Amino acid sequence: MREKEFLPLVEEKLGIKELNPMQKQMMAQASETRDIILLSPTGSGKTLAFILPMLKILKPSTGRVQAVVVAPSRELVIQISQIVNAIAAGFKVTQLYGGHKVEDEVNSLSAGTDIIVATPGRLLDHINRRNIDVLPTRILVLDEFDKSLELGFEKEMKKIVDRLKNVSRYILTSATRADILPDFLRLNNPVTINYLGDNKELHSRLRVHRVDSDINDKLDSLASLLTDLAKGGCPERSIIFVNYRESAERVADYLSKRGFPVVLYHGALDQHERETAVAMFNNGSRPLLVATDLAARGLDIENVKSIIHYHQALTPETYTHRNGRTARVDKEGDIYVLVGPKEDVREFTDFDDTLYPDTTVGEPKAPEYATIRFSAGKKEKLSKGDIVGFLVKEGDADAQGIGKIDVYDHYSLAAVPFEKAQDILRNIKGKKIKGEKRLVSVL
């Protein structure tokens, strides 16, 4: 695919007027024949950096698989697919991941596809069922390869690579360095492009605060911190990281009962619940996300002001990935680490100061938005424009006041002003959108 075909779309669809040095270097490397290992911090534009050379290497569309991108989580698969779809004009992209309807994937594959973006397990399942012919694949990308090749994934990855017999170019990416790469990858004299030194520049935009808790159970200290940070207004967008699913549920339940606009995110939730959680976090209706380390990589989340370590990260790599959710590109961010009375601080954590939350600040205000859910999506031919028109015409909503709209395969979410949400809901209940009555509710 020629650069003049997809580079204009980078600005038009993604709003990126100029590539950063890493992305330019990756584009230049695509003209070589060597495999590529890209090491770069979270939030540095790494996804686009590997998509651009992949597109440059692609031949014109044939309806047969030319490139396979493997990512360790469904969230990464969705994020990568969205970017590829936006700029790969003339190519069909199919995403494969657990939680996605298998029938939809089979239908998409049977119609022919050029680029597959998939999690290892779901990709191998389709290969084994012969739903897809991967023999024509020439390009294999392993995003977050340190995660994809660790124990638990390595056997699946070996089986996948063994079936991709005609791959001639590998592109591996990660935000952390891997000591050893498995022999089954058959890399051809790979060149390593290392931008991990940019972590120092990232740290200069991060302020790390210690927050001491008087008791081992840090829930009250967390609530005091969040109240202080809100300063009597709505809480700013923050992710609260914990180490265990049970802890995530406990913390989220506690905060919810205290009136904080919080949403929960961990691996035991189904795909619909996870998508909804991220959408409500992004659209401002639930600006506090309580999450396990599943949210430390790959999520398409925007403008995160603060990272709060309710539990300290267990490894320096996890600490880096968590903190990389804020201060993205050229913005600044704050990191807060809650420390219990008998808790030792991890050796990889350096503080800029100690924060003593002001406990006299009033309770946080309600968020700016609430989320309305529609029981129809892309597969029912519903678009963002349809939803805006419906909310304005039938819901008596102000078009300028409508926030972010997310349309998924079989449902959609729309952010509307919090104080008007129930009125809008009453107005639209029982009304037809695109000729059909759909279930609508405020989440």
C-alpha cells in the first residue's frame, strides 16, 4: 500500500498532523527486509508506529489474508482494529476475540479479509476449525509481545506461528524489554528500535505522591483522597488500580455507596460489561474507574488525570504500565500511592512528596453526563447520526449538549446531560428509532 494512500487518512481520521520520530523511523524501516522489534513506552504512539509499516508493506487487496496482528487482550484487539479500519482504505479488517459473537466473525471471514487482528486463543480456534486460510499471510505483528509470549500464551503462539508458514516479516512491539525470545519465531536478523529512554521524559511529566493510611484497610483514606482531589466539584478522570478482582469489586462497591461516580473493570466481566465500563469512563458519566491490571495495557481511554495505586504494583513493569495510562503524548499527570501503616514501599517507587488529604472538603458533585443505552447497534444499521437525530427530535435534547456516542455491534451508548437524562428517557420511551422500537435505559 503506497504512503500517499494512507498518510492523508492519518490526519483526516486520527487528527495527527505530523508523525513523531519513532513513527517516522518505523516507516523508514519498512523499506528494509529485516524484522523489527520496537520497544517504546505506553502512550507514545506505538500502535500507529507498527500499523504504518505494516500498511506500507501490504500489496493491493486480494481478499486473502496478508497480515495478522496478535494482541494479548480483547481491548487491544479492538483498539488496533479501530485505527487500522480508519486508515487502511480498500482493505477489509476482521477482529477476532473472546466475547465477540463467533457467528459474526465466521460471516466476516467467509466474505474474505486482508488483515486479521486477534487474540491468540480465538485466532487459533478459527484456524483449527478451518474458518480461515492463513497460509497467504506474509506479515505477522505481535503487539505487547512480552505478554503474548509469556507462560500460558506461549504454546498457543507456537501453534499459530507453525501454521503461518509463509510469513516473511515480523514486527514485535512492547513497552518493556524481554530477555529471551523463543526460537519458534524464526526472526531474520531483527533490528531493535528502542525508545524506552523516553520513559525519563515521561517521568518528568508525572508527579508521584505518597498518601499514608492510618489503618491497613485503606478505603477511608481512598475516599478522603478522592474527595480532596474533587475540591467540591465532580471527580476528575482517574483510574484506581488494585491487584485482585475481589478487591476491585469491594472498592467499587464501597465508593458507589458513598456516592462516587465509579465503574468497575476486571477480567471476570463479559465483553459487553467491559465495553460499557470503558465507554462510561470515557464519556464522563463515570469518571472513576476501579480496575485490575487488565486496564494497565491496551485500553482506548482518554485524558486520564490521575492514577491511584490502592494496591502497590507487584512489579516495576506493571508500575510503568499503570502510570502510562496518564500523561500521554505531551500531557501531565499525577500518581498517588496509598501506603498502609505496616506496608513497605516497593523499591521501584520514588516519591516527589507526601500528600495529606483535606478531609473538610464537601462531597463530590454529580458528573456532567449520564449514559443512555439503546438495544441496537451496527448490525441493526444504527449510526451515531441516527441517535443524535432521535434524541433531538423525540427526546427534546439539545444537540450541542449530547456527549460521546459509542455504537457497538448490537447496542449503543449515548452520553446526555446528567440533570436532563430522566426527562430525555421519558420522552423517547416507546418511540421508534429507524422504524423500530428499541429498549432504552439510563445506566
